[in-house]
Amino acid sequence: MAKKLLRALAGEAVWPPPMWLMRQAGRYLPEYREVRAQAGGFIDLCTNPPLATEVTLQPLRRYGFDAAILFSDILMLPWALGQGLRFAEGEGPQLPPIRDEAGLAALDPARLPGAIEPILETVRRLSTTVGDATLIGFAGSPFTVACYMVQGSGSKEWDQVRLMAWCNPDLFTRLINLVTEQTIIYLSAQIDAGAEAVMLFDSWAGVLAPSLFRAHVIAPSARIAAAIRTRHPGVPVIGFPRQAGSMLGEFARATGVQGVGIDTSADPVVAAREVPAHVAIQGNLDPLVLVAGGEALARETDAVLAALRGRPFIFNLGHGIVPQTSPEHVAELVARVRAA
């Protein structure tokens, strides 16, 4: 019998639903912190196959999740293309911003195969060790990756990115197209290495006006999903257009993904109505209610379960686990979902 998560992504209403959590391998786990201390820098950890394999497997050992997601970062793609990436303590990622033709021309796709080889080796190792869990590969969606490439760091408004999209649409579209092409290559390589499903994280999709959302979120995601269907028939794609709002249904219909992640702000009842019945919904418990635990955690978990019962559904958070989360609260969550 197929793995539970793959059954849900094939359109089956599995109950209790399969579950995994975004950032399930991370600083809330003491065993992760021990390995992280050994690794040196964050990029060193992402490109060290034995250590990256270990931290990917840690939450599976502890909680028995239905999926293992490759431990890596969405910005490993621009790193692999030669855009200098560093993670500054307390500041997040830092990159030399791309604002003109010269910045775009400096990216080197020829670097990609060699640069991603350690990441692919991690996938190969995981493919033989995840057992009944589904191995998920991933990449950032082109728009969100481009956000960091243009802005040069994190932002709330992404003003430089949006201004480029409006004021220099040709340059921005060419950047999106380049990232889309390389993302197809990157995800396809992960599948060749053993990934059984792939996910596209579009963390900043919600900052865009509808016209730009269609051009730079929906269109590239549709292109990637179509390429995966052609190259790897039967390998499902999960899209996560965070804070898509009223664009969620259109995203699910137009991209051809097999699963769509919904963020904490989405009403799962509305999502169930807007997303086609054959497309799995993934989400969307508030990560901070997981910090709170207790009655609030029980109540909100039950509400998500009730809203999405009877359709293809993967239980998850609306965004990633935060570092202050108690591992015991995660165990409570797993037990409640399993008992649904």
C-alpha cells in the first residue's frame, strides 16, 4: 500500500490524516542543537551529508511523522548560482543585491550541478533510511527566492523587489525565468536522488498585487509543476503560496499542483470550499498555539481536523515551528491528530 502522505496527494481522504510539520527539524529539539554546534556555519550544515541526514531524521525518530523533509534552505539555489550568501547571527540571510543587468549576468547556472551535489547526496542517504515516511524534497518558489536575491536580505515590505517588478519588468521577468529554469533542474535532481514528493515554498507571495501574483507566483509554479509531471510522472508537487488570501483557489486550480499549503491566517473552511476537491490541503495550525499548548492547542487542533475531514488533507502548521516550542507540546499534537 502506498505511503499515507502520497495517498493524500493522490486525492484520497485518508483518516487520521498524514502529518508532518514545517521546520520539524530545528532549534526546538535539543538533539538538533547538539548537531548544529558541531557543524560550524549554517551553510556548512546544509552541505554536510552525514549531519544534514541526521537532523532530517531526528523528528522522525522522536515523533514518527509521515514525512521527512530534506534539511536545507531555500537560498541554497542562489548560493549554488554564485550569488554570495551568508547567514549573519541575529540578522538572517545576507546577499549582494541584484538591481541591474550586471547583477543578473553574474549568476552562473554552470555552477549549479557541482554546488548541489552534497545536497543530493543527503537525499540519496535519506531515501534508504526514512522507512514508511515520505521523503519530501523542496525549493523556494521563484518569486520568494527572487525576493532575497533582489532585496539582499529579509524585509517586511520587499520594496526593492516590488519596485523592480513594476519599474523594470523585463529585468525582473528574466530573473524569475532564470530561477524557474534552475528550480526545475534542482527539484528534478532531488527526485532522481530519491525524493518522493517536492514542495515549493512561496513565503512572500502575499505581498503582491493580483496581477503580479498571477505573473510571478502562479505562472512559475505552473511551469515547474508541468515540468515535474513531464519528467517524473506520478511525483506530486505541493505549493505553499503563503498569505495568498483570495488568490488561493485560483492558485490551486491554475498551477496543477497536487497539494496546496495554507497559512495560519487562512480559514480552513473557506479553503476547503475554494480548493478543488481532488487537491490535498496542507495546514494550518498556528505555530504559536503549539507554543501555548494545553486547552488552546487541543481546541485549535480539533477545529482544523473538523474543517478538513472528508477531503484529501495533510495536517501541518500554517508556518514553521518556532524555536521556543516545547518538544512535549509537539508530542501532544501528534497524539491528538493520531487519535482523531
